[in-house]
Amino acid sequence: MRLTSIIPTALAVVATTSACAGPIERSLRPEVRPASMQINPQLAPARGDFARWVQDFRARARAQGIREDVLERAFAGVRYDTEVIEKDRNQSEFTKQIWDYLDSAASPTRVSNGKAALRKHSRTLRAIEAHYGVDKEIVAAVWGLESAYGARRGQRDVIASLATLAHDGRRGAFFEKQLIAALKILQSGDVAPRDMRGSWAGAMGHTQFIPTSYLAYAVDFDGDGRRNIWSDDPGDALASTAAYLKRFGWTKGQPWGVEVRLPRGFDHSLARRDVRRMPSEWGSMGVRGIDGNAVPNHGRASILLPAGAQGAAFMIFDNFGVIERYNKADAYVIGVGHLADRLAGGLPIQASWPRGYKPLSFSERKDMQRRLRRKGFDVEKIDGIIGPNTVNAIRAYQVSQGMTPDGYASEDLMRRLKRR
């Protein structure tokens, strides 16, 4: 799995700091690239340019301890892959609203297939849960979102993909690091070069590890001497996912979050990650579980409003932050958590969503940031990313206008910014 996260901000750009490296075809990873990065250079370099780059790289790899025989086998038949560059250049902007994303993440088919996977692999998943203390439904939910329970693991040659991306240069340092790590995996004997298959961005196996995270966290759970996340048997991959979550502090039995009902007149400015209180404290303010009962004291928690005041509300616990180490997008974390709840027999999300809203485009989000800045609200960057800084600026503007300070970047907010 990945040691560093590929998505540093929720629904933000593909970067280099998460447990998995990138979206496989038709994956549910809510990863986006701002339009300003979707440039269209000439895709195919001269063949000799790539060949010279490979020769230079091999010298750097040897300096880092990669044997010559490993390099020979790894690069045998490897060619520059223009399709990988096309995919890297043209990742679609993530424009689904969270309710549409969750409809897919916990669709009836995904829930049904997940329950079937839990039954089929019950012995392995129970053993993983007992060994690592990570709830089996959470492991299965990550599996379900990353590769549809192993059905879509990616079939590209990882060495070719990583070499192409490293040579391309736009994120060359990151992908060269992944390529060195991939060669170390080959050198360890865990997999043969042409069996190292994955996504166009180098994410591998049932739960889509990038090579550096594989080196840090992959485990040989079945004891056959190899950490085989590529096998049709998902045991090693699922155990590695649990090992990763355990490493970052998973608390068995603690929910990732629970859906709650907020009282009339609730101060929505309290719905932020840096405001953490015990459920009993939230309860004294009138916050209840969606069933009307008090939320048990699972630990300090925050209130999350992923669609603003008009959508579902969640009380989120420390385990929410652990799932974030896999992917920092709120949509992804809620998707994993909610799918896990459904696999355990839980109900669908009960609150209604503001389904009439359409998401702001990348250019609209930048325009919103510019307008907030012009009105004197602190927006650090005009980058189209709705991170904590922009959310705080939105809240401050909403307070100044007598609006509900939920921090949500909506069409209504944009209309207000344009009027005044």
C-alpha cells in the first residue's frame, strides 16, 4: 500500500501523499486534476530520447542497489506508452456531487457483491481482523472501492507505466522514486516483471498500492514467502490494507462516523474538523443520532456537513482520519465508511441531499476564490481547491451576510458573491 498520500486535499489534485497511487479505469477514487494542469504537449518523444533516458536511469538505479540482472529483466521489451501520458494529461475533473458519489459507492450492486465477498473470504477476513484489529467490513469496503472486490485491478505493465511517467518529467521525481521502489520489489522476488500489473499510474493489486507503500506495509499473510498483492487470492492484499490502517491508529469497534440530526438553531460554525467534543457534549447541545437516540461516547468527535446545512450531517471520530490516510477526499472516506456500515447490515443514509445543486466547475471555484479575496476574506491560493482555508473564508463571508455558516461552496453562494 502507499506510505504517502496521493490526494493532499479533499477532492483536490492528484499529488503524491496517499496509500494508493491513482485511479484505475472506472475506479471510484474521487481524484481530480485542475484544468490548468490539463495541458496538451506533444505526447510521444523521439524513441531515442526515451532509450537514452532509460540508460541514464539504469545508472541511477544501480547506484541505489538495483542489480544489473534485475534491470535487464525489468526493462526487457519496455516501450514509452503514449496512452499512459494521455491518461495523465486528461484526467477528468471530479464533478460529481457527494450524493451521486455515495449512490455509486454504496450502490445495491456494490453492497450485494461486498456481502458475497465477505462470505467467500470470511475465514481470511476474520483472521485478518483478529490479527490486526481492523474491522473486516472496513477492509472489504476499501477493497470494494479500489478495485470492485478485485474485478478491476489494472492490467498495465507497471515498469512501463512508471518509466513513461518518470521520463515525462512533469512529476518525474515522484514517479522515478516509485520506479526505483518497483525495481526493489522485483529484486526481492515477490513478483516477476511482467506479472507486476496495475493501473496506468502504477497502483497495484486488489487495494491499489503504489510501490513505496508496498515496500513499507505489504505483508505475507499466507506465509508462502511472497507479499503477493497481484494474486487472484486477495489474502495478502487485504492483510496489507489492514496493516496500513493499524499503523495509522485504527481503533477496532469505533465507528468512522455516525449520521446525526442537528437541532433547530444549531451553530453551523461549529461543524468543522478542529472543533472536537465528546458525543455527550454534542448531545447536551441537542445533537442526536439519526434514530433520535444519544450517540455513544466512542471518543472525541467533530461534526461534518459534506453538503452544507441542506444535506446529511455526521459525527466523525478518529477512525475517519485513519481512512483519510488512504485518500483524503471526504467523499472517499464517507464512501468507505458507509459501504462498510452497509456490509455490516446498516441502513442507507437517512437524510435527504440537496440534489438540485450542481457542482461548481473548476473555473467557477477559482472565480469564487477571487471574489472572496476581493471582498477581503482570507483565501491563501486561487487554485480551485476547496480546502480548509477556502472553507474558512466562505464561513466568514456567510457570517458577514447573515447566511448559515456551513462553509459549503454552492451555486447559491456564487450568486450572492456575484450580486454584491
